[in-house]
Amino acid sequence: MTIRRVVRNTFFLSVSQGLARAIGLFYTIFLARVLGVESFGVYTFTLAFFYNFIPVADFGIERVVLREMPRTPEKTSFYLVRLLPLRFFLWLGAYFGALALGLVLGRSKQEIFYLAVLGLSLLPYSLTYLIASFQNARERMEYMSLANIATIALTAIIGVGFVAVKLSLAWVLFAYVLGNLLVAIFFLARAGSWQLVLGWVPDTRFWKEIFSQSWVFAVLVILSVLNLRLSVIMLGILGGAVATGLYGSAFRFVEAIILLPQALALALFPLSARLFTTDPRRLKSIYKKGLGILFLVSLPFAFVFIFFPQMIISLVYGAEYLRAVSVLPVLGLAM
């Protein structure tokens, strides 16, 4: 992979995630205004809580695929037919693990129900991004780009429709299930034309080998996601729905901007896997340049958040969320 290919893939992922985050941000703003602070707080807590179990359902497998498939592309079918059932069982563990943790933390029956509804979206999500990860390993990032945009676009369209007919918050969360399911059906139907052979081959010996390689990635990603959303979860537990809604309205801007380092890291991963053993000096140089670019890009966002928080909150969310003004400058400094 050349630097030009890295730039191309970073562009694909950045643009797609930018569009996806923009759609998600507008959808969040719509929901915040329609639901009100308290219901929006419940919605925010539910998403933040269950998002921590997405890397549990993956358990570092996508990183292993990105590392191994560029080196051994002839093993693509061997890996895929064995990873599909593994992803299903990992989803089961993540799903019931999330519900069990919710019960341990003393969440209400209504909140557990919301978690149960949203958690159903994790299975089609896992299948879609497993297939996309094999395409990423072939340096075809446009497939993940398609998944990024289509998933949130369909979810937003369905969710707005549910709100328009005055359905409950549970239906708004169920929109995530339907959006992810439609994208997963498309990816599964098209896999054959992408030279990806689907199958169901349980192989415990292979799974143990995969876990021995993936657990490090899993721990790093789980801790990273937890670090990102821990503040929302803790506030939901200790401060209640209203405080979570106010904080979540400001925090949503930070989530939208995080796409830049995520896109760059994902685009660099196949190249990094090869350079790690063949040219560590070049890998170090590319890594430093990437950090410099990300720092420069973050400065204007931090400036706006620190010096114009009231204008942003009042313009975007309205007077009901003005108590979130003090949060935005702190988040700007954290960037």
C-alpha cells in the first residue's frame, strides 16, 4: 500500500464518517428537541451504555482480519466461514452481558427493556462490519464507507417516521435495529459478488487461536470506548436523566469530531501491519506525521467550543438546553 492509497482510504472513511456523523448529529438534535431533556437523557444513556458492548461483540476480530488478510489473502474463505458463527456467539454474550450489568447496576425495568431493544441491533451490525473488515483488508474502504452512511441514514429515516406518528422511545431505539438489519441483508446478499464465501463452520480450535491474537486488541478498544463514554454512563447513574440529557447534548459534538483519528487509524492499519516487520523506521515517521495532522485539525474545533459555547447550544438545541453551556468549553479543552 502506498501513501497515496492511505490518503485515498482515509479520504473515503473520513468523508463517509463525516456524512454519517453529520446525519447522526442532525438526528440527535431533532430527537433532543422533540423528546425533551429528560427523555433525551434516557436515550443518551441507553446508547452510551450499550455502545460499550460493541467491542465486546467484536473482541478484536476486525483488527486480526486487517492484520492477517493482507498477508495471507488466500485464507479469506477459511477465516470468514469460521468467524461468522463466532460473531453470533459473541453477540449473545455481549447482549446478555449488557442486560445483566444493567440489572446489577439497579437500572429500572423500563431501562432494561430499552437496552434489550437496542441490543438487537448489535447482531446485524456485527455481521455487516465483519464483511466490511475483509474488504478493508483488501484496501477497499468504500464498503465500510457505504455501511457507515447507509446505517445511520436508514436509522434516522425510520426514527423520524416513528416520531412523526408519535410512537414511544422504545420504537425510536428499534429504528437502530431496522436500520442495521437492512444494511446487513444487503451486505450478506452481495458478499458472493465480492468474492466472499459465506458459511457456518464452528471451529473451537480456530476460535481459541483467534482469541489468543485478538484479546489485546479487544482490551485496548474496550478501554478506549469505555473511556469515551464513561462520563455519560456515570452521570446517568449518579445524576439522573435530566443531567444526562444536558451533558449528552454537548458531548455529541465531541463524538462527531472523533471520526478523524478513527478514520486515519483504520486506513493506516493494513500498512502498519506490514511496515511493523519490514520497515519500522518508516512506520514511526508516518505515525508522527499523523499525530501532527490530527493536532492541527483539532485546534479550530477546540477554539469554537471554548469561546462560543452559548451561541452553539442556544442555536442548535434551544433554550431548554442552556444549562449545558458550561460543559462545552471543558470538552473543548479535553480535545
